[in-house]
Amino acid sequence: MKRFAFKMQLKNGCREEYLRRHNAIWPELKSLLTASGISDYTIYLDSTTNTLFATQCLDGNGSSQDLSGNPIVERWWKYMADIMETNPDFSPVSVSLEEVFHMD
């Protein structure tokens, strides 16, 4: 299984709303991620910079960032666009991170 990490940017003052929305993640989005081979998806927040750091395990070649075009994902992106830095298509601005160390 492949590991994947990326970072995104939360807008200032949006921490509580981000937590609220993710605590109520849509079941259809969760099912889509699982069906796409994405598991062990974790998001961390650096409160001093509002940087979101995400990790996921992938059973395949694509990550959650590769699901554009799916109506569920596009609806989620629009739903989150007011509290995150986004691209013109409402996808979160994300930067893939290079794995430089891992220990089991």
C-alpha cells in the first residue's frame, strides 16, 4: 500500500467550522473515498499557520486529490471553498509532500 501526504491552507478564523464540517462528513463522500482505494485518511492542523497536513494510504495510483469530475467531490469542494484556499474549480490548493522517512 502506498502512502501519500499533502498540505492545504485553512482560512483564518475557520478552524471550528472546518472541524464541524468534517465531523459530519457526508456518508456518500466517505464511501467514494473507500471505493477509490483510499484508507487511513488523517488530517492534522497546525494552528499557528492554519496549515492542514493530510495523509492517506492508497490501494492504487490515485489519491483524493485525483477525484475531480466526480459530482460528490465537486459538491464537497464547493461546500468547503469559503473556509479554505481554493483553485478556480473550487478544489483545495494542495501541495504534495515528498516522503523522506518512514518507520514501521
